[in-house]
Amino acid sequence: MSTRGFWLALCLLFVSGVCTATTIEVKGLFNGRAILVIDGQNRLLKAGETSPEGVLLVASNSKSAEVEINGERQTLSLSRRISTSFSAAEKAELRVPRAADSHYWVRGTINGHPVQMMVDTGATLVAMNSRDADRLGIDYQQGKRGRSATASGLVNNYIVQLDKVTLGTITVRQVPAAIIEGDFPVQILLGNSLLGRLEMQMESDVMVLRQKF
């Protein structure tokens, strides 16, 4: 085992300009294991193991260790010093102002077709009527069939998976949705099967939606 220190500063540079540094010091090297000091914390990692700080030990031997952080790999030897920086993806964000009717309306696409949706945090699923589904080319009759209570009585519904839903720069794939036969709901409802996969916060009368990573 070698006890010579080796420092690697990885600078995570965000679009906002905020820079966060992760410092790694190699304290010991073995075949398939390494002792690292990560931001001042001692970590004994096995190959394939990730530290709480997000540093993955890919491989190691008595001469060097290969680590990965935020998708970038570096080989750490005891003979040289490296300082590198790379860009982390900025979270996609959509800001939705409250409309005059007190609802939040979002323009986007479902399976590539443009739509307007009303945010409904009380809806379990994205929901639409069968006429909208036909217009969007959704083969809902192959979905799981059930029954829904509407003002017109009980009607058939179908649970399907939407291949892709976009809201501005936000993209969510494989979104569960309910297709209800007839004209209800009048508008496409943006429910929690999609909203639950986003970060959501309120800033006064503006709803802010952000893509999770």
C-alpha cells in the first residue's frame, strides 16, 4: 500500500456559474480496492462501489485507481496531479403563470402532437377524453379497461402508457394516462402520473416545474 498523497480537484461548473469542488486524495491502493479521502472523509471503496459523495471506484491496482464522478472518469496515479472541470446538465424548467380563470395551463406535446393541458394536482393520472385520444393517435382500446363515473353515468376508461410528453424543454417518457370514453374531461388534465416525476414549487402566482435527474 502506498501512503503518498495524490489530490484531484473536480470542479462541477453549472450554467448558473456556481462552482462546487470535490477533492479526492488517494491514501492507499490495492487490487480491487482503494482508500480515498473525499472532501475530508476517509472512504475505503471496492471496485464498483460508489461513495456517499457520488465518487465511483471503477477499478484499482497497486499503481493507480480509476474513478468516475458525474459521468467523467479519471485515472489517479501517484506520480502526477490533475485539475479538471466539466459541465453538469442544467435542469429543464418551465414557469407557468396562473391564468385569469385561476387555473394553470401548459402547452406541450403528447407523442409529438401539440396539446394544451390543465394542471390538476388532484388527478392521479394524466387524463383525456377518447376524442382527444383519437386525435393524438393513441390506440387506447389496447389498454387496461375499467369504468369511470361521470355526469352522464358510468363510462368505459382505458389505462395506457404515453410514449413521450413534453412541457417546454421538459421531457417525460412512459407516462400512465387514463382515456375516458366520450367528451369528459373537456380539457386534457395534467395529473400526478407526470407531475409526480417533476420538481414543483410556487413563486407567487407562478408554478415552476423542473425536470428531475
